Amino acid sequence: MTLLRGLLSGVFSLATICFTAALSFLGPVVYARFKPTVLGVGSAMLAGAGMLVAATARAYSLPLLSSTCQ
């Protein structure tokens, strides 16, 4: 179970670092370059594509995780 916690901790740490870097460095460039309506429509399309990918994904279990979660 501790391996799973360590893996999740690493994933969330990486996500936090990437989110902070995107807001700090990419955000001002994107906001200055595009109109708010374009950003809104683009964000909605990306969110919809992500939901479509998640909805059509096949379920699988990793051998390492399935033995620790039982």
C-alpha cells in the first residue's frame, strides 16, 4: 500500500509543478495573444475531447497495483 501512496504522491507533485509553471510562464503569453472568446471555446473543446477519451478508454488493471489493492 505504501508503494501506491508513493506513486500517487509523485503524480500529484508533478501535476502541481506543471500547473504552477503553466500559470506562471505560459499564462501571460496566451492571455495576451488570444481573445477571451477564443480561449473559452478552445478550453471547452479540449475539455470535451478529454472527456471523450476518458469515456472510451478501456479499463485495465496493473499487475503490481491489483495485488496490493485486494
